Amino acid sequence: MTARPMRWAGVWLLLGWSATVWAVDAARLDYQLQARQIAPGTWVIEGAVDDFSRANGCNIINTGFVSTAAGTLVLNTGPSRLYGAQQRAALSRVVEQPVRRVVNLNLHPDYFLGNQAWGDVPTAALPGSRVGMQAEGKAYEDNLYRLCGDWMRGTEFRPAREDVQPMRFDWGGHALEWVRLQGHTSDDLVLIDHTTGVLFAGGLVFADRVPTLPHAHLPQWLASLHEIRQWILQGRVKTVVPSHGPVHTGTHGVDQTLDWLQWLHERLQTSAAQGLDISEVLRLPIPERFVRWAALRPEYVRNVTTLYPRYEIEQFPLQTAPAVTGQ
Amino acid sequence: MHTDWTRRQVLAGLGALAAAPAWAQSADPTGGDPLGSMQWPVLQKKHIGAAPWQFSDGIAVKGPEFAEDAMNVPIFVDARALARSAGPIALIRLVADRNPIQHILDFEPLACWPVLAFRFRMEQGSPVRALVRTRDGRWYVGQTWVNAAGGGCTVPGLTRADGSWSRTLGQVQGRVFRNVIEGGTRLRLRVMHPMDTGLVAGIPAFHLEQLVLRDARDQTLWRLNLHEPVSENPLLTLELGDTVHGPWQLTGRDNNGNRIDAQVSA
């Protein structure tokens, strides 16, 4: 492991705060992807801090790559075939090292629907994520075609073809580590670059945006966030690249995500104990501190729709009366 | 009666006077529907017929703007304001214009508040309406629009897909909550049933048809006639009122003759 000065990352981050996300060109179906360097050998392509929409081309994900003498390692491939192709072009404008591996950090659509454009490169993910991609890929395609229209043209899902094993390894002088965490989905892959202090946090960390929870398991997710928080407090991680929301230093995104998940859990538990129906929970006011977060209303509705039924059912006493069959 | 409709007709007439194109002279094809649905005149004719009716703000029909789960679209109906202005309510009928099976359920609040929450399956975005008949035979209509990606009616439910429905069929869970709505006694009920719509290939319609709740004095508080679109393992929320006499007896049957008979205590 080469010990590079950590100040480097800080400088790029300061620049990053003022960087704007390039607007898409809908007429030409051009995502206008721009790779931005955030640390030595480390780039991100930032998506809009928003919900899926045609106006942003459904590009709401941060993808990235680590490029060294060992080659280029790509993280996540975006929501469509088109994104994958344009990601490839944006990458080739800034690095020359050939892409050796493409890794999808979890099973959600904008992490892997661009795999189609990377057919000639090994694509990999955690084993559980690969199973999920196969099972849900068709539904993702249908849903994103409905939401994003022409941006999805020609997109067909291609699950990752190889397994990623949690391990530490050298990548051209960068000490990288794959870690499997859980909670946002049942298999959340994160990449720690011990050389630069950059963490690609996948779906576990959201910043300035309401988390998505279609496959969430809240206790596991909270435990994973506390673990990441320790890495940051210990100085092992300096820069966090969330999949959704701005790249940042410190615990900003982790703390926001923890805040939302804990608040949501309490709200759902209290509401169920009071006997509220889901229709009523959907209409409760949301605290002021969340009001400026992106995708607030649609994600709140999705969060409640996904999770509340479990809280409701817990309120029922176990006693049940069996049916009397009398034909 | 027909207030909105009449206003539109007048507007159409004025348009015609001002040398409007020919189409403006024909009757409004949505029958004055505030949601602009072409199905409304047919629904109105089928369910209300020649009886007097009007759209009413006294009926709150609340659904999500977008149905994130097309198999479980939550609807909350509250006709207490209408009951205060127009008198006791005999029937609340829920329909969705664009569902392959439009008629969702009939709710008779015989001795309870005219409030009901339930979930149903949507095949596509649609108006969801409460057609409410007061005891004097007049109809009042409230509605909301719910968008949906769809497919809810033609996909098998979870317990049908994994085969677990047969172990829980007809089980009833219930719990009473006080003062969710000021002064009210809320009953939440879950009845385990696959509620097969009959629209999934190879799975015939198999659903609860009727549920009736009686209190400890054998007074019938409400009656529900459920149709195919009601979600699997229906979770129903009812308001029993401010003077209640539990425990309650829930009875009912499905379309295969299986009976429901369960006691619910506070």
C-alpha cells in the first residue's frame, strides 16, 4: 500500500462542491456525462440529485472508476444501454488504461442496466445481487421504459456474469477492498480505497435525497451505516461517494441516511400502534428538516407503501379464528 | 341535482351561439365528470340509472396520486360530511372506471360511521369513485384519480403464488383502536383470503362475497359485499361510532361457500 497524502482528495472535493451536474440534452438523447476526478486515479460521473424523470434522462446515479497502471475498474453502469455507451465514451476521454472489470454494487436497475454496453468486459457483482438482477431485470426494464421513455431505447437487462468476493487486493498501487454489507438490499457491495480514503458506498448512503427502500431491511441497514460511520471517524474513509447525492467528506450522508431511517421507523411504528390506515400515514406531514431533500414526496410514498403493511400486521393479536367450512 | 352537468350544457350552448364548431354542440361525452372520464356516463347509467344524483364534495375519497403497489392500492372513504348535510347513508358503492372489473365493493353502514379504508387491485390508472345512496334514495358521487403502472388484476397474489393460502384461509385478525378519529372506535380487520380475480389464467375467481359485523346485542353494524378487485387478505378499517358494545361477531362467506365466523374483542 502506497501512502499518498490525503490532502489531495480534499482539494478536489472543494472543487467538487461547486461542480454542477450537466443538464441532459433530451433532443439528442445525450446524458452529457462528464467524469470528474475526486482523488488520484479516481473519477465519478454524477447523476442528478432527483427522482427518475424524462427531464433528467433517469440519470440519478453516481457511477465511478478507479484507473491505475493495473487498468480501469468501473463501478455501476447506469440506467440504460445508452448510459453505458456514453459512460464508456466519457471514461475514454480522461483515462487510457483499458477497462479490466465492471462491477455493479447492488441489484437495482441504475446499477446495471448499462451492462449491455460493456459486453466485451467481465461484469461482476455479489452472488446475491446477480440472482436478484436475473429475477427482477424484466420488471426493471418495463418500469424504466414507462418512466424514462426514449432514453431506454434498445435497453435489455444483462445481469453481471461473475461473482465478486469480499477481499482486499492491490490495484496498481491502490489498496482496494470489497466489503459486503447489508440492509439497503440483502447484498450491498462497497469499495474502500485505503490509499485515497475514498469509499464507494453504493446504495447504503444517500446525501440530500430521501433513500429508496424497495428491498430494505432496516435493522441491518442501520448496523451497516454505523459500521461505515466508524470507518469515517477512524480516518480510514475520508471521501464518500454515495450512489445518489453529492460526493462529500465526513459523515454528512451517513448521518442523513441514519436520521431518515430512524425517523421513518418511529413514524411507522407509532402510526400502526395508533391504528392509522396507510392512507392516513401517506398524508401525515413530514418534518421540516427533510423538506429540502430531493425526491421527498415520491420516495416517502414509496417508503410507506413498501414498509407500512409489516408494521400494521404486527399490531394484530396472534389469536385467530379458523374458517368453518360448510358447503 | 346535476349541477355541474347543467353548467356544462349551458356553456356548450353559449359556445354554439358564438359560432362554435359542430362538436361543441353535442353533449359532453363525459357526462359532466370532473375527472373527464368517458366511462362515467355508462357507470352512472348502470349503477344509478334514473334515480336523482349529483357530484358531492361531502364525500372524501382519498387514494395515492400514484399506486406504487398496484396489487394494494389504499383507498379511504369518509362520507360523514354528506351524512350531516343530506341525511343517513344507506350504501357506499366503490367503483373504478378503468378496471376490467369495475365494481369493487358495497358498504352498508347500518349502525356505524360512513367511513371505510381498504385496498384493491388496479389494472391501470383510473378514477376511483364512491357512489353514495342516502336512505331517501338519492345518490351522491365523490371521486379521486389514481395513477398506476398497472397489472394488479392480472397477476396472482403472493399466497396464491407460493401456495400458502390454503393454510390460512378464513382466519380473522382484529383490533380496536379508540379516538383515531375524534370520539370514534376504530376496528381494523384482516381476513385471510387469496381473493383471486379470475383474470389470471388457470385460477378461477375465488373471493370473499360478504362480511357482516354484529355487536354484543346482536345489532348489525355494517355489511360489506366484496368483489374480485379487493386485495388479497383484505385489511379493512371501519369506524364503529362513539357508543359501542363489544365483543363483536364477524360472519361471512366466500363464493365457494366457505364460511367466516369469528369473535372480535376490544
